[in-house]
Amino acid sequence: MVRTDQGRRITAIHNGRVRPVTVPAPDALPSRMSRLMTRTARRLGIGHQHTATPS
């Protein structure tokens, strides 16, 4: 997109294939790495914290 005096204009469109997203099995390497990174981040106190919202 390009900003002009008349507003924003589309200058190019990419028409690529979209591949379906697959969910890896729980024991697959991507799943294990994701759990490891999540545990590590929680132990280090980094990342966003989920807080309960009042009802």
C-alpha cells in the first residue's frame, strides 16, 4: 500500500498458495519445544501474564 494525497492505494497483490496449518502430535519435536520454551519463559518470569477478569 502507498499513501497518496487521496488516501492509501494498493500497489501490488501477491496471489500465493495458502497451505493448511496442521497441528503437530503432542510427542512431536515442535510440540515438545513449544512446551519447553513456555516452561522456561514462566520460570524466568518473561512473557505476558494471564490474569483473571472480574465477573
